[in-house]
Amino acid sequence: MFSKEKNFFGGHGIVGGQIGIGTGMAYAQKYREDDDVTLCFFGEAAVNQGIFHESLNMAQLWKIPCIYICENNRYGMGTSQARAMSTRNIAKKAESYGIANEFVDGMDVMAVRQATERAIERGRKESLPTLLEMRAYRFMGHSMSDPGKYRTPEEIKTFQTRDPIVLFRESLVEAGVISDEEFELIEKRAADKTADAVEFAENSPFPDESELFTGIYAD
Ligand SMILES: Cc1ncc(C[n+]2csc(CCOP(=O)(O)OP(=O)(O)O)c2C)c(N)n1
Ligand SMILES: [Mg+2]
């Protein structure tokens, strides 16, 4: 997924690769002296990659307005954070580079929004980076072929009670912003859109062999 028009620069197959790319994009924004900042998303497993540390060091040294958003969902494929990382607190890792950081409840939509706004303001006003660690949970397996034997059903059940979509829906209904009926309509619209996309994909012909290298190299 990639959309240059919407300034969305896609997902990348190499875990952590986007941290260097995001830092470079934010450097370009600073260089052009525009008001933009970059939001760079990655998982907790990516924090163990060298590029995370190299990028954060440069970002603070050169005052690059990159907002590093670590979605800590506790698992990288089938490996828990506890088995792969010597310390647990990711937000604090930013301190060794002198970078502002926040630990955020990633299950709370408004907390995520507010912390992101604070980081964006820091980026815009002071041209400084921020590291946000958003603690969440991965409800599904890593892929369709992941039986998820590395965690207990109890653990999943515990986190299901804190599903951010369900909690946000409840708080919106409670505040009178939206009714249950309106929410169901939104869900139905999303389900219909997905079903249409699946039907379109299944009814589409396979691409021709000549397409094999399309989009791989720059023209
Ligand atoms: C350099 C590299 N090593 C291994 C992989 C295989 N791989 C794909 S996703 C993944 C785990 C990523 O976990 P995390 O960063 O926590 O992101 P999440 O999927 O949990 O959001 C791994 C190891 C890869 N794509 N790139
Ligand atoms: Mg993860």
C-alpha cells in the first residue's frame, strides 16, 4: 500500500527498514523548511534492529521532526517481547539519545490521539523527534498459517476485554456522540466494502507474466 498523493509511504518488507526511511523523509521536511512532520510506525520487534538506534541518534543530533510510533503488541511473529528484549520499557530507550518520549495506553483511542498531538506540536514548533510507545495487543496470529501456540487462550481473553474499538464505541455511545444503530451502520458499510473488494479480486484475471517487474524498479 502506497499513496504519494496522500503522503502515505507504505509498508516495507524488512522489519525496521521504515525507521531509516521515515527519518530521511523528516530530514527532507526540515531541509525544505515546511511545516510537516513524519509519523513513522513500527512494531516492538523492530526496536531490536540496529537501524532504530542509528536513526534515533541522528534524529536528535540533527533535530529531525520524526515521530517514532512503536506499536507494542507484545509479539513479533511467534516471539514474545520478553523472550527477545533485555528490557521491557521501550519509551525509555529514547532517553539514551536525549529524545522526548511517552508511554501511551494504545488501547485508549483518545490517549493515542492526545499523545500524538503533543508529539506533532514538538515536531512543528521545535523541529524535534519524539518516541511514543503505544502498548496494545495482537488479537490474531501473525498470519493465517499461525496457530498461535506460544500464548494461552486466557491471555487473549484478558486482552479482548480491552479491545480499543469496543471501548471507544462504548464511550462514544455513553457521551451521546453516536447511537448503537449508527455504529452498526458503519460496521455494515465496512463489511460490505470488504466483501466487494474480495469479490472484485476473486473475479479479476491473473496478471500477465509481462507484469512481473512492474513497479519493482524506478522508471
Ligand atoms: C529483517 C527482517 N527479519 C525478519 C523478518 C520476518 N518478520 C516479518 S514480521 C516479523 C515480526 C515483526 O514484529 P513487530 O516488529 O513486533 O511487528 P508486528 O507484526 O507485531 O506489528 C518478522 C520477524 C523480516 N520481514 N525482516
Ligand atoms: Mg509486535
